[in-house]
Amino acid sequence: MGYLDRIRACNNGDTRRYLPLHGLGRRFGWVSPVRADLLKSYPQVFRVADDRIDLDPALADYDTASAALDPVLRDLSEQGHLPHWRDERYAVAAEFGEDPILSVERTACPFLGIRSWGFHLNGFVRRPDSLHLWIAERSHTKPTYPGQLDNTVAGGHPEGLSLAQNVAKECAEEASIPADMAARAVPVGMLSYCHESDDGLKPDQMFCYDLEMPEDFVPVPSDGEVESFTLMPAAVVMAIVRDTDRFKFNCAPVLINFFIRHGLLDPDREPDYGRICASLQTPPTP
Amino acid sequence: MGYLDRIRACNNGDTRRYLPLHGLGRRFGWVSPVRADLLKSYPQVFRVADDRIDLDPALADYDTASAALDPVLRDLSEQGHLPHWRDERYAVAAEFGEDPILSVERTACPFLGIRSWGFHLNGFVRRPDSLHLWIAERSHTKPTYPGQLDNTVAGGHPEGLSLAQNVAKECAEEASIPADMAARAVPVGMLSYCHESDDGLKPDQMFCYDLEMPEDFVPVPSDGEVESFTLMPAAVVMAIVRDTDRFKFNCAPVLINFFIRHGLLDPDREPDYGRICASLQTPPTP
């Protein structure tokens, strides 16, 4: 077990096992063969061929395409193919910040292999002995990954907010971090991965933030998503990431990136250093 | 012009235009079709097919293979196909730190498309107004990239030294940085790229270091490789990287990575942010 295993567990998807989903002039999703068969029941919306799926060409703009997909996804949900329906619209775009081409119910993103964006923030304290990180334990009643360890604050990106606004919102909701402290969060990069699970494919991108916190600040869960926060020495967090799978799959790479940027991994001593750095970005997909 | 153009100019090579070079049980180089034709003159060493090149299978160990390649490379050099013969051995390995499979004259690496490693270090000063970087101007008489701008210290990785030892050595030689200051250099990642030039292909990897310097320290060129050092505000360096090609091709990505890690690029304002982060690593080649 080691850092590379954590990155591989997060980046375990392979688009070659999926059918590209095209519409509105571009490829915007990846669908497994089993799910492609389910989509054959909706020929007014999906044209399913052996090697690709196309939206009906009549669905040529944002409103028409979004409206046509909605009853299909609701039907799939009622049949039990989409867990955790959230009633939350997700804007589908090729790149972050670009105009969306359509919107779908958020829970359908993995089913259709649609890229989504979010941020992960590591709160840390520079103690004289060593750097310490505030690690969250996810609520044991959360539907997704209950009880797993998590970065201090994280959240999917909702329509209509900037990244900085979403960071401030989630900092307040998940950890009671005041706005003036959240405003000092530093954007330090973006990681991409392609994760496969029972829900489908997540070819996602995460914006990473560092937030140095004063010694006397203690984050407090406020929306029930987090069970507790613990301030851990970096060496302890590193051992948990390296030797266990206690962290949620996409939190480990964010921490590994943190270890790299803060010089906590030594390229003279870590034989996988180059492979670790290179594997924190997936190659762009067509 | 922008950051992505700088990364593309560094990462302008495409191994699909090259023949894979195999030997000692693995692919270890990439050779252009024109150079593959030249290698046909040495059938005792190279077996050149339409789609790949193999070392003669009799060259089955480090010493035999290295000894067989040497006269071929000297001959190519005498014919003018290898510029800047350095009389410096380069250990060929699949990954940094692994046992080398053979060694070659360093100047032959791009000709044969052999991966090489090095480090780039950015020296910086935290001034109250903003972060400043020490930028080097390369000697106008250096054979490679004369007069271009460069990171504070950089160097290829020689056989027999650790990265930390090489950082200390080059810090002293190129910038008169004392050993105790060089020892505070922080390893902050590794970037990979695939660069094509008249010399051949460089599918290389660079280890990146940050070195925070005291306000009153001034680096001084000591081995003639650097013309001068200038302390520049980060905003000025950013504008030079973004809007000009004054930096040597592989220094711009190291600076862009620095800008990202230090929060100098804002993902809410930089529309290419995600693409920039993703393109600082090339996908692994087979």
C-alpha cells in the first residue's frame, strides 16, 4: 500500500470501457454499456449505437435538451437506477466557467459520465514542531461515504456562484469558519481524476485550497455533514493516507498534492515521487 | 498569447511522430524517422524497422550496450549530427532513481529521445508589498538559449549525486548561494514535458524547488553560465511569462506552477486555469 495506490483507487475509471455521449455539438458524457441499454428505452431522446450515443439532433439548445432529459432521468430514478435524487440542477459544460450546454439533475452526472467540479480545502496550522492538518470525519448518517475521513471543507460547485463564494459558503456551513478567515483561503491548483463506482463514471476536477488557521481556532460542524474535526500532525495524516483507505477516495489525492507542495515528500527518498506527481492529472479525454 | 501557449511551446513534442527505441527489455527512447535512417548505417548496434528500432539483442547488459553505443555516437558527432559533445556520461533509466540500463554521452539524449531529469529552483523574497522572484539571465555566450531568462538555479541531474546534493552544488556554482541556505530549498513537485527541437526529442522531467531568501541576500553568478540576476515583483514575472517568450522554454512551466502553488492565479478569473494545471503533466508514454 502507498500513495500511488490511493491515487489509482481514485483514478480507477477508463473511458475506453464507456460509450461517448454526444449532443449539442460536442461529447459531454460517458455511459457504460449496461446503462446504454437502459437508454435504448428512450429513443425520442437518445440514439444508442454500438460505439456511441447521440442526443436526438432536434435537441439543439440548452432549454430543449434540458427539458427533454428531465422526464427520462426521473423515470430512471423511479426505476431505481439513480440513487439519491437531490432536486439540484447541474450545469453541464466542457470546461469550468464556460457557458453550459444543458443542465441535468445532479445525481444523474455519474450515470451519464458528465464531468463535475468542486473544491477541497485543507485547513492547517503551522506549529513549531510540525505542520498540523484539520481532518474531518464524515457524518455516519451521510448517504455517501459515511464515517470516512475528509478534507477540512469540500463541496460540489453549484450554478451561479464563484469558486470563492462557494468556498466561503461551505466553510461556514460545514466548519463554522468565519467569512474573513475563509477569504484567506489560497487557491493552489486543480486535480483531475476519472473515478468508476456503482453509480457510474466521474471524470471530475477538484480545485484545491490551502487555509492557514490560527493556533486557537477550532472548526465546528454546523450542517450535520461532519461528525467531528481533529487536528493531526502531518506525519500522522501521511501515514493514514499511505497505509489505509480511511479517507474518502478523492480526498487522498488532495492531501498527497498538499504533502508535495509543502515539501513533506522527499524526492530523494520516495521512489514513486515522479509517478505520484504525474498521476495527479489524468490526460485530457477527447 | 498566454500561459497555455508557453506550456504548449515546452510540450510541443508528440511521440507518435517518432519510432520507439527498445533495448535491454524495455522502450527507452524515441527516434525521428530522419535519424532512424542515419542509424541504419550501424546494423551491428541498431535494427531499424519501419515502426520501431531495437538494439541488437546481443547487447544484453549495461556495459555491453554502453560500450557498443559509444563509437556509434562518436561517429554521428564527427558527422555533425550531435551538437555540443560534452564528454559527460548520462545514466539511462525508466524512472528517476531506478537502476540504469545503460549510459550514453549526455548530448545524445535528444537524438535518441532518452528521458533526462533535472531540477529548477525559484528563489523568492516575501516583501510586504508582494512576493518577488530572483530571475536569471543566461550568459550571452552559452551555447544553448543564450540571453534567455531562466529560473534562479537549474541543472541536469548527474550520475552519483542525490537531488539535494545537486541542488546544493548548482546553487553554489550558478548563484553563489551558501550551502546552509541551499539546504532550505523545498522540493515542491515534478513537471513532465515532451519537447521537440532541432536536436531531437526531450521527454523530460523536472524536479521543482522553492527557496525563500532573506531580503538582504543577492545571488551572484560564479561559473559564467548566468549573465545577471534581477529581483522582480511576481506581477512583472507573470506578465513576462504570459506575454513574451523571453524565458527558456522549460522555465516558463516551472514559473506557472509556482504562480499556481502560491495562489497568484485566481481560478475565478483565469479562464484557462483548469487546462493550465492539467497540461503541466504529460500523460505517461508506453
